[in-house]
Amino acid sequence: FSKVTVDDMGNLTFVSGNSQPGDFVDLRFEMNTLVVVVSSQHVLDPSSLYLPKPFALSARAISAAGPYDFCRKSCPENERGFYNTELVFR
């Protein structure tokens, strides 16, 4: 997983070595979603080697987020996102 930081002037910097073998990301979708997964090199990666890595992808169904769900309560932005999604999808 590539990491890019932004400084106070808006400059983007690629952070090498951010992810390691075995790292993972959990994505949760409360609405219809199209996901595109690419294993190519990040456009800001300064390496001249093109070494795409294999990856695994799995999907599973879970119950809808309740009012005290960790994802919902982790920050105000998440609460707004869940609320706005529920206005359309429930």
C-alpha cells in the first residue's frame, strides 16, 4: 500500500517502505460500490524498477452498522458518512 504525504505547501512526497508483506486493509461498504484494485507501482514511486506484487482479495457479507458500531463512532466524519448513506440506502 503506497503512502503519500502532503506538506504545508501542498507538495506530495512518496514514502518508501510503508507496507510490508502480510499487511492488509479492511474496507467496509454500506452502499453499492465499485472497487478497482491495481498492483502496479505508484506514479510517485521514484524507483525505476517495475515489480508488481501478487495480492489476495476476499469479500464477505456482514450486518449493517448499528448505532454504536466502531466504524461509525470512530470520528465525526464517519458518523456523517453513515448518516448520509442511510438517507439513501435504507
